[in-house]
Amino acid sequence: MMGQRGSFTIILSFAAALALMIIPLPSWLVWARPDWLALALIYWCIALPHRVGIFSGFVVGLSLDVIRGGLLGQYAASYAVIAFLAIKLHRRLRNFPVWQQALTVFLILILGQLTTLWIKGMIHEPVPIIYFWIPSITGLLLWPIVFLVLRFIRRNFHVQ
């Protein structure tokens, strides 16, 4: 029973991140939307790698695929890669200060974006190259806030 403590909190944080991913934004702000779901996934993979892993990333990505109505498995593959990288680096990332974590998270987000770009290229879907990278930059800038908010939630709700 102790191994499942806080599962609802983790699921609720993913649901909130998914809601932030689909909230309508003004046209000038759409390209700057950070990948909230990827940021939440990275945090939980760093904080609780024994609870949130590659399968979780796949499921979360699949839910985004279904909601956005795009190619099924596109975000699932990308988020599985993101989860893999976050778990592989979780011991190092825990020891980094938040600004260094943000730089590493930026690189993880870029690799996730490259996975998505590769999949879009395989199906010959056009991608606006300049705007495609902006979510990774906003993720870099917002990582300290996401980290502090999710750490506060994890500690206050005793997620283990």
C-alpha cells in the first residue's frame, strides 16, 4: 500500500498539464506554449523514477495524441524518449542547481522535439522550423517554476 502513495496526485498533475496543453490561446501566443506535459513528465521521472517511467511517458503521450487528433503514437514515442532520458539522468539532475537542471531539461525537450520532427518528416507533414523550437525555449525558462510547484505538491501531499 505504501508503494502506491500519491498516485492520484501524480495523475492529477498530468491531467492539469494536459489541460494546459489544450487551453485555447491567442494566435500570437500559440507557438510559445511550453510543453507542460513533458515538463511534468520530466519532473516526476526525476523525483520518482521507480513510479513514473517510460510506460507512463508513452501513456501520457498517447493521451495527448488522442486529444489533439493527430497521428496516433507521435507524442507517445516522443514522451517515451523524454522519459527514458530523464530517468537515465535523474541521479545527476537531482544534484544540479535548478538553473543547470533547466539547461538539461532544455536538451531533453529538444531531443523530444527532434523525435516529433522525425516522425512528422516520415509522414511528410510540413513543419514550420522556426516556430517549432520555441516550446523548448519556453520550457527552459519555466522549468524553475514547474520544478518548485511540483516539488511543493510532492512534499505537501507526501507523494512517495
